[in-house]
Amino acid sequence: MAAQFIVNLLVAMIWLFVTDSYTLNNFVLGFIFGLVLVYLLHRVMPGRFYLVRVYRIIMLVLTFLSELIKANFDVLKIILKPSITNKPGFFVYETDLKTDWQIVLLSNLITLTPGTVVLGISDDRKKIYIHAIDFSTKEEEVESIKSSLEKVVRKVGEK
């Protein structure tokens, strides 16, 4: 991925030198030419076309922001209720992620979401211990994490 991006930048820089016009518009045009060239050559260059991973990272950020906004509203509802009816609790989340960086990223995203805190990860890296400020059933919480955050973290890690 890094090699493809560097080739793309080199093509853009060479384009600036060849055209002898050092404007932002000309750089963008050279960058687009570089994108086309890298896309055409991505089968002989190492890794998948790098814009696929950039797209997946953007989707990860958007998914996290969506979950963050939903969790903030959920916590706000708990705070504004006149009586305490939430049911905090601990649960074990079993993950299918394989690499350490994916597990750490998922754990950090869960902790950054209001109302949930990751307390630890098992030694075999299969279980994440979580405290939630309010959950009615473990199945709902697990399905929520698996269908949103874990799904996009897995996609970012795919080759």
C-alpha cells in the first residue's frame, strides 16, 4: 500500500516538472494520472489497490461516528430520566478478530463509545470483557458490536 502511494506521489511530482507548472490544480491532475497508472499496475505491485483501504478506513470512521452519536443519545436519555432504571452490568464479548492491532482497535472504539468500557482482554485474545452502563440483554449488545464496529475493523484489516 505504501509503495503504491509513493509511486502515485512520484508520478504527480514528475507531472509538475514535465509541465513546468507548480500549481495545486496541476498537482491534483498529476495525482489523478498517478492514480490511473497505479490502478493499471496494481496487479504487479505488492498489495491491493491502496484506495480500497483508504475507503475502508473512511467507512470505519463514519461507522464509529454514527455509533458515537447513538451512544451519546442513549446516555443522555439515562441522565435526563427522573428515576434510575438502567441496568448496568458486565459481559464477555467473543471476537472473531485475529490480529492484535484489530483487537486493540476494537477495544479502543468500544471504550471511546459512551456507556461502555473495556476492562480487559483474555490471554488467548478471543474474549473482551466489557462493562455497559445499560443493557437489557447480552445478545443485543453483542449483536450491536458485531454488526457495526467489529465488521468495519475486520474489513480494514483485510488484504
